[in-house]
Amino acid sequence: MIRFIISFYFIFQALHAVDFTYPDFRQCYNKNVQSFVYFGNIRAVAITPNLAVAYSKTRPKIDYVKFDPFLNLYLFHSKKTLKPAKLRSTRLLKLGEWIAGMDDTSLYVGNFAKSGVLLDSFHLQNGKLEANSIISCLCCEIYGLGVGSGTFIGSEYIKRFISNKNVYYGDIGVSFEKKAKNFVVKSVDPFYPKQSLHVADKILKIDNKKILSLKQLNQTILFSKPNSTINIEFLRGNKKYKKKLIVRSKIGGGYLSDSSLENKGIFFDKNLKIVKIKKNSFAQTSGLLVGDKLMQIDNKTVKNQKDVQVYISKLKSKDIQLLFDRANFQFFVKMKI
């Protein structure tokens, strides 16, 4: 799921508070507001005549069809016929385009400013969007679902969430970044089996298609089925390689912990406190508990999940030492890579 950052110029908060002439989204508002539906106290957006989607940080108290933990998305079924909003591909969304965030009481208008590239790529940029607001273009089709703080989940992720029976995202054990005009490997998950890519490899093609953006590169992998094959063409130094990589099911990212230690059963919050221990994992057999806080790896202080991910990706040793704090008692845990 990609979130999109919007730089909003506040136009008006209540629908009738201010009368403006350009751009005028009131017709779209009157149309799209009919797609809002409530399930308990959760406002959702109808996407089909019987299905609606909503973002929520907490689990609803009423029944739902399925849940995407990466995006905090819930799917609800309605016995009553709904008036669905029409999804529009974010590939058609252009920088600077006028778009609007709409809920059932308010309307905000602004310019599209920046596209996210990962499940967890979102930032506040002078924007305001209520959770479960509709993001509309001037033709009244919707680009996505607002999640607050000027960000929204793109339509491709919503459509995929509704149509796929199971919730999954693909992973090949690397993260990418753009340097100048090149798309390169930023970090490598050492727990990924038979990893063929190295840090600084330049990605040329994926599935025989030239790389045009980080969004395209990441989304191709994210939307691939586990155990499927992806073809990667890359440059290492001056030598060109072609490799077939097996896709695994992604276990971290988005609203889930994403430090690479999820492979060992450890899930952190943003401050590196353990929030979940996977059963029958290394974490459980090592005696780690929810609430333990990771302080250091091999005597190097780590402050967030990215610190952990980057450090681990550069390791050459097969063993690491983790320092945890439990209620002011500090202890070490040894781990094999």
C-alpha cells in the first residue's frame, strides 16, 4: 500500500462555509458523499454494491470480512445495497494536480505533491485528511482512502485488498533507493535464503521491463504471489547479471514492525520495544518478552527499526549480540545470522 502525500491549501472545512469558484469539487462531493456508510462507529467507503473498506488503528467491535495488518484496512459486508465510489488508478495522478479530500462533513482541496514508494512511505506535508475520507479528482473518481495527516492509501491497494482472497505482499529480501538516475539496492535482509543481490547493485530491469520509478519496482515485487519467480537484471560493478528470485511472503512493513528481526519472531514498536513474540520462534526460545527494549547490536546503539535493518544488512559475521533492557535490567542475547 502506498500512501500519497498531499500539500493542501485549506479551502474550507464545512461544505457551505466558503463559496469558491476554482477548482469546484462540490458536484463531486455531492456524488461521493453517498458512498459513505457506517459500521458501528466506523465510517467506511463503499467500493462495490455490498462491500466497503475502512482504515482503523483499532480492531472493530463488529464483524468484518477480512483485515490487512500492513495497512490497517478492514473490509465490511453490507446486507443493504450501497452506492460505490469509482476507483481511479493513481498511475494517472500527476504532480500538481488538483485533488480533494472529502468526508461526510468536510471538504479540503489542494495539489498532489509527492508519491510514496513503499508500504510505510508517508509524511505530513501541510495537509489535513480525516481517516476514511475520499480522495477525489475533478472527474469525481477516487484515487484512494484518506488515513489522516495528509496521507492516503492508493486505489491499487484498495482494489487488490478487495479482490484477493488472502492478504499477502511479496518480498525478495532487499530494499531499494534512487541515486541520481539509478535504482540501487539500499539494504539486504541476511535472513532471506539464497540472496543473490548485494548492497549497491544497480537494478536495470524487472521481469524484462525497464525500471521507471521506485514505485514501479517495489509494487512489482509487493504484488507478486509467494513462491512465484521474479526476473531481475542488474549491474554489479561493470558486470551485468540476470537472476531469477523466489518471492517470499512479506512479514514486516507498513504498520507492522520492519527491522529484519521479524524473521526471528521479534516485532518492535517505533522505539524498539517488543510488541509481539512469534510462537515457536528464536525470540520465544531465547526468553524474550513483550516490553523488552533493544538497546544495542554488537555494542552499537540502535534507536529505531531502520537502524537495526541497516546495521544487520551490512553484517559479515554469522553471529551478533543483542543488548536488551527489561525494567532497568540489561541482558544479552546471542543470535546466528
